[in-house]
Amino acid sequence: MIPAIAICCRGRVARAARADGSIVTLGPQRRHPLQAAERRSARRASIDPLPLPGEQGLCIGSVFSISASNGVDTARRLTLLGFCYSAEQLFERVEDTVLARGGEVWETHTQLKSGVHECLKMSVAIPYLFGVPPEFEHLKAGIKTGGGIIDRIEQQWFIF
């Protein structure tokens, strides 16, 4: 057995650098954002592409509600409300954006209302959400690339 020369412990995951230069990770493994993107692209390749908005005769959109906090102080919350073409596409883009910024998706709920109308609700945590520069600008850009239109932004601060 080769002895470890350095140990870095982050939360419940421990990484040890061994003398031969390899790194050993102990604890629960997280998906890497690129692995999720590769999985989605393989799934999308088997499905026919969606028609462009101009090619659609009738477009019934979805609504979304994304609640974001910095993960530490849950008394400060930012809620983004709006409309999108596809709840699944918006979810994928927001998830990629949150993971790229070092955050985590806490909860996702998709509800089908009246047979054709979808409602997406997400709770995410992004480090330095209210920092300088604010990270919620990246979240808004992720929503825009996912085909979302932000209708309303609510900021909530609970003072005890």
C-alpha cells in the first residue's frame, strides 16, 4: 500500500493524494455536469428535433417558478417566475448553469395541469448568490438560454 501524502476533506467527501500521484476519492460520488450533458445529448439524438417557434401552429407554453438561495442563509431568497416553451429544456439549462457555478439543485417538481399545461418548480442553491458580482445574473442567463422569459423577480428577506 502506498502512503497518502495529503488529505483534503470537503464536507463528507475526502480526497487523498498518494505518493505515486494518483488521487483517491472517498465518500459519495457526485455526477459531473459533463456526464449529465453527454447523457442528455444521447437521449436528444434519438428524438426528433422540436419545430422552431415560427413553424408551430399552436404553442401552449409552460410556466416556471425557480426559488434560489445561497445555501447558507435560507432567510434570503430570490424567486424567478415566468414562461417557457419546454419545461424539460428549461430544467436542463438551469441545472447545467447551477452546477457550473458550484451550486446544487435541491428540489424539482413538474406538474401537468389541464392535460397540456406544464408547471415547473425548482429550488436551487448557488454560492455567493447575493455577492459582488451577483451570481443570479448567471441564473437569469441560464433561464434565457433554456427558452424562458422572466415575468417577475421576487426578493424575500426574513428578519427574525
